[in-house]
Amino acid sequence: MHKKSSLLLGFVLVGCVPMSIGIAHAAALIPRVQKQNLHTLQFILATSAENRSGDFVQTPADVLEDKIRGGLLAQLLGNLNGLPHENKYYDEPGNVTQYTPGLPDGARTDDDTDIEWVYIKTMQENRTAMLSPEQITRLWKKHINQHIWCSNLYVRQLMDIGLDPPLTGSLALNPWANFNISGQFVCETFGLIAPAMPQTAARIGLNYTHVSIDGEPAQTTQLFTAMIATAFVTSDIDEILDAGLASVDPSSSIVPIIRDVRRWHKEHLTDWRATRRLVRDKYTFYESRTRNQNGYELCTAATIAALLYGEGDLANTLIHAFNFGWDADNNAATAATIVGVIKGYRWMQQQGWDIKDRYRNTTRPSMPKDETITRFGDRIIEVARQVIIDNGGVIVEGNGNVSYRIRIQKPANVETLTDLDKQVTSLRSQLKPCIEAGLADGAAAGEQARAAYLAICLDLAGSIRSRQPDKWTGLLAALEKYPKLLDVLFNNSPGPAGDRLRNAAVAAGLKKPARRK
């Protein structure tokens, strides 16, 4: 059973203690409360009825900031401790039985955290949570050129022909966008900067995950950012899941995935392997192993299952995330962030785990080389303060104390599912000037390459080729000068969307290049 706390009921349900009582009194009345739950109890009491005014909650700054740091550290643990299990368990699960969280050499950059790090540092410097598409493209060209894969690798090539987000992550233009899990592994920090504000967390998250994804993966962004934002105000996993579910388009396939995993968990409370087998059998859809294990279906199911079987225990949650497999470090990092917010950083320090305060930069040129986990957390906290203020909250100071007064939000879907056909129709109109610019006399090679790519993706190549064959030949020649883009298009885009785009490219006159090494 998950230990419950509910702001709506106005009670901490462990022992049914009224929320208006003091923290020390509550602890005395609840001898069964384990030490690791007292931190969540403190936050809930701090946001109790006496501290709520209308749609606001108020909580001490040190409590909120400790939860942010806890979420970050747990995310790093899940990511880096999960790497040995990444893409190792496909047909059958892993068999991890003992695990102690630790980072004895400190943390290091990895795409599960360092893309967010680039964004957070720039948000901090610009005092805004919403960077523009042009800013994002500049950041990628400066910092994010290596140690990227799948949809993110495709994005980087699209930027080279002059496309900015969210076009780089649109269903019509990026064949990874309809399934890739970067909607999940590039979203957790945006839940941390919007505590108790699930709609804001989702909107901010989408601004950055739409760089590389669209459609169903955008629903996972909303799911997990909302869950992380909600974990600041309740320790109950089911309540957190309910908040995530409320943030998803009701027509999304995420809804039955969550429903299935919850049902299978209830039916197999002590047999996680049975649930894993059911997930594998129902949600392994494609011949391509990459498409399956890099897809939102299996990874979302595994993340939810890890949270349910982990029962609020960080190490146990991570054991299950590792064992469920597929893209295990992604799933572990997301699940761990939620539990880390619940537990808090101080609780983690008390566990005696070997963790060095270091975030070593091995992947992102022109970013700090001497970053620490503490400094990374400082950046997130500074951005969170700005988000709280920007959304109607205030920082309250008095009697030597500092607290945050946050305008709380109900979880809700902020972006419905994208319809591919409607998107194509819209983009044909929106991008017509770009295509015409590439066809104009004296157009630059980049403009020509972009026009060719857009015409192929939007099913306009045939008409241009028939009307202006010489011009079209020139556009294709320009596009062929971007071999990295052609390589990911022809050789590294699994699934039906990749097949569709390859067929369109061949029909337009492109030849499949040799695979780049």
C-alpha cells in the first residue's frame, strides 16, 4: 500500500492527522511514520489549509528547494546507474536483486540530463523559462553536436538546412517524432521548475521536447512533467498517476497503457515479471527492435510499472526500472525524479550512499567544465523561482524566514494529439515561401536543400519536378551536399514513418547513400 497524503481531503491519511497541526505534534501522533516520509509530511503540512489562500499554497523555501535537489539527484542516479542496463533486456527482463544507489566518481553528462542542462543554464542567464526557437537552434549548434542519437541526431541535421523547432520535431518532417522517447528523457527538469503547477510544467516541457517529438510522445511530456510537479504536494503514487493521466489527451494511446499497467499491477502485486511479460506481449508492435525499445509505448509502461512496484522506495523503484529493461536508463531517470521529489535531498544524504558532488562535462562543448550537482541544482532553483513569480506566485520574506507562495494548478491537458494530415496541410501553406525561395534564381545552396527536403516531406516534389524539372534537379543536387541528413533519412529512421519518407525521397529522385561510419 502507498502511504497517502491529500491536500483535497485536508488530512495526512497516515494516522488521519489533521493538516492544521504542527509538524512536531504530527510526528508524535504518528509513531509508525518512517523517517523517510517525514520530509513529505513537512511539505504537506506547510501547504495545509492554514497556509492556503484561494488557489495558493505557501511552503518554506528550504523544503521546496530540498525537493528540487532531491529530484535532480534521483534523476542522475536513475540515468547513470541505469546505463549498464540500457537496451540489455528485450525479450526477457533483467535479474537485479540488490542495488545501492551511488555516484562515487560523481555524475557526468549524458543525453538524459545534459540537453536539459544546456537549456536550464540559458534560462537562468536570460531569466525566462521559454526560450525562442531561434535561441534553441543556436544552443544546439554551439553545444549539442555529439553524443546524440535517434530523433535528436535527426534534429541536428534538420537545423543544418535551416529548420528551427518545432519544425525539427514535427510529425511531417522528422520520422522519429511520432514515437521517440526524448519526449520523456528531456522533460524531467521542467517538472522540477514548476512545483505544484502541472499545466505550466507541461507547457514549458513541450517548448523543449517539441524540438524532437510530436504526437503521442508529446503526451508523455505532459504526463511526466505533470507527475513531477504533483509530487511536490503528495507522496501517493496513485494520486500522482491520476494527475499525469488528467494531463493527457483522452484519445491518446497513453491512456490505455496506464490503465493496463495499473490493472496488471493489481492482478500481480507480487509478480512483476508477469506484468513485464504482459507489457512486452501487448506493446511490442514492430519488427524493428530500435523502434520498439526507443518507443514511448514500452518505455512509458515500464516507467509506470517501476513506480507502482517500487512503492515509493527509491532503490526499489530503480531495481524495477532496470529489470523491466528496454531503454532502462531513460525509464529509471524519469521514475526516480518523481520519487526523489517526494523524498528530498536531505533524506538521500542520510542514507550513507557514496555520492561525489560533481557533474563532469564530457559531452557539451562550451558548457562549464567544473559543474557540480549542487550548482546544477542551484540553476534549477533559480529558474523555478522565476517560474513561480511568472505564474502569479511570490517569494515571502519575514522574521528571518523565506517561503514560496505558489499559485497551484489542477492538472489538465494543455495540448491535444497532433493530426498528421492536418499538420501537412498547414505546413504546406506555412512553408510555401521557403520552398519558393529555394526555387528562385540565385537561391543559396542551403535554401535549395531546405526546399527540396520540405517538398519531399510534404508530398510536393512530384508537382515541382513535373513543372520545373531542371530546377528540381538543382534542388536535389543541393540536398545531396548534406550527406549526414541523407544518412539518417535512409539508414537510421526505423518504423513506418521512416519507410514513408524513404519511399517519397526515392520517388523524388534521391538515391540511397552508403551508410556513413
